[in-house]
Amino acid sequence: MSSWRGHQLSRRRLLALTGATLVSSLLRRAPLSLLAQESLATQVYLHAYDPQTTPAADAVLTALEAATDLRWLAPGDSVFLKVASNSNRQPPAVTSPDVLEPIIRRLREAGAGTIYVGDMSGAYFVRHLSDQTIGSTRENMRQNGLLQAAEDAGATIHCFEEVSFERAYVPGIPAGEHHWGEDLQVAEILDRVDHVINLPRLGSHALAGYTLGLKNAIGWISDHSRMALHRDGDTFQAKIAEINAIPQLREKTRLTLTLVDWALTTYGPDTGYRLPLARPVILASDDVVSHDQIALLTLLWARRQTPSADLQQEPYPEMSNGFNWAFVLTVWGANAVAAYRDLITVDDLADSDTDMHLNNAFTVLHGRRPDRIEVRLSGAAADPSLIDMLTSRPELGIALMNSAAS
């Protein structure tokens, strides 16, 4: 062994001489600069279907089973299905109710215990304060269809503002350095539930640019945290990414799945142009940020099918700061707006070098952008123009391949 000193050993020779156990030990102790050289790849499933011949529930179940085998679920485990019920508006302003029944049914078959469905609506619709609660997520869910879909499937409805204020929230502490200070408070059920499934919608957002899986995490946070998020506009994008790095979400989120039968292609989050897809797609991944990369390109593809008159009314990015300033003043008052700082906005939402929350999240959750995002295609043939959009940016490292689930 002494003759090895001063020589750089290859991985192959180490394996031959010492076995995989020693190599594994050495790699665990290797400096970060060496580990960073390892290839990083993630997967996103894109399942397309013809709604004339395939029910949405069947397509959702196919995508679910392609993206996860549910081995993480032990008998009796609780699961929280985090929907986007920002308002009482119809999908795609909120999560499609069609995703709930097939997922809940499959979780039941796999032995899940309590299955929760819930959210807390946006601050225009619901305020949860120490002395009063204004509005009702449950009522919004009744109007937008999510309540009946969840109850019909046998889920337990859990709206965060229905928990008494004194115990409704716990500290959220993102891993590593962050911009939140002590302002991040998240729904207490995150400390109690075993697993989270993230069920966002596909939509534009007048302030954030887009609202997908990462942005769906805003529903977990308290009214005070929402105020800090909007007031401190220069860290708005960074803070969205950082919410997803709190241990309760990072360690418990098993899947992010979006049914895209409609897309909200302008304005958002509650109003805008609603584009129906002749050939819907379902996006599913165990990695929320890679899911959002493909979802963002899908949204930009859908915008190309939006009437030009509607696109001309899109407020992002020119009007975003005015909207956010007015939002902070209207909801949280003069004291909050006195400390207001401008939002960061960009002209090209898909630019991988900007300070958007999607790009921030790759760094926060993975340390860097993956070398390759594998998009596994299944079901019916996806629209060729969507395929072109997904491969239009080589710097994003997106590779298309057929899925075994086809």
C-alpha cells in the first residue's frame, strides 16, 4: 500500500483494489469541489392524453404511477395533498379538482392513513390574524370545486386558518443562508404530517412571473410571512425558493404533479386568459424545481396560443411593482408600505441566469442546475410545438426520451 503514496488513483483502480465499500467512504469525505464534478440528472414525466378517449382520472393515475412507486408510504402514514386554492375562481386559477380522486384512491390502496387536502387562500381572500379571521378557504374551495372533489374521495379538509391562531403556525427555517430572518412561519400541520404531495396549477402571475410548484408553497405561510414576502420585493424571488428548503417541505415532499388541461396564460394568479388544451398533459416529478422548469416552458408554449389582444394586456413585468405596492398598502397598510422595496422582474422568464425563483431554487435545493433534466414522454403524442419548446434552450440541459410507462 505504501507504494501508492504520491500517485493519483483512478476510481476504477480503487474499485478493483479495495472494493466499493472503501470507495463509498472516501467519496463521503471528498471535498465539495470533487463532488460537484459528479453528474446531476433529474427526471420529469410528461404524460399526454386525448380527453375524447381517456378520462382525466385515468391519465392522472398513469402519470402518478410512472413518477413514483409509493415505496415511501408505510401503512397508516398521513399524506397532505397541497392544492392551490388561492381564490374562489375556477381552474386553472386553482388546482384542477380532477387530480384528487385518482391520487386519493391510489394512496388508500397503498395503505395511507389520514389523507388531507388543504391550503390557505391568498391575502385578498383570507386573513388569519391574532384577533380575527377574515374570509374562508373552505368556502373558496366549495366555490371552485375542490371541496366536493376532496370530500367525495374521502379526504379530510384542512384549511390552515381554521386552526386557532395561537397554535396555527410554527417557525420555518430554510437550510443554509436565507433572507427570511425570523419572519417565516408555516402551517403547524407540516410538523405532524408524514408526507406531502404538491398539486399546483399552471399559470401566469402578475408579480412573480409564473405560479407553479415552487410558488404553491406560499399557501403554507402565515399572514405575517406573506406581508414580509411582498413588502421586501428585492428578496421576493429568493424567498419563494427558500420556503421550499425548510426541512418540513424538503424532506417530506414526495411528488409534484400538475394536470394541464387548462392554462392561465396571462395576468394571474386569479384572473387572466384561460387557454384550453386540445391535448392535455400531466407533469409529474419527485423534484419540484425540475417539474417547474418543464412547467414554465409549457406555460410559455401555451402563451404562443393566446390571442394577441390578451397578451397585450399582460401586466408583467412593466406593472408588477405598481401592483405589488398597491397590494401591500391595501392588505397590510401604511406601515408595511413605508418599508416597501421594489420587486426584481425580468423580460425573459426562461433565462437561466436571472434571479427568478426557479433559478434560485436549483441552487438552494441542488447546489446548482442539473446537467440533464430527463423528460420521459408517455401516453399520446404530445403537441410537436410543445416538444420544440422543450428543446429550444440547449443551456437548460433538457433531454427527451420515451418512458417505460408508455
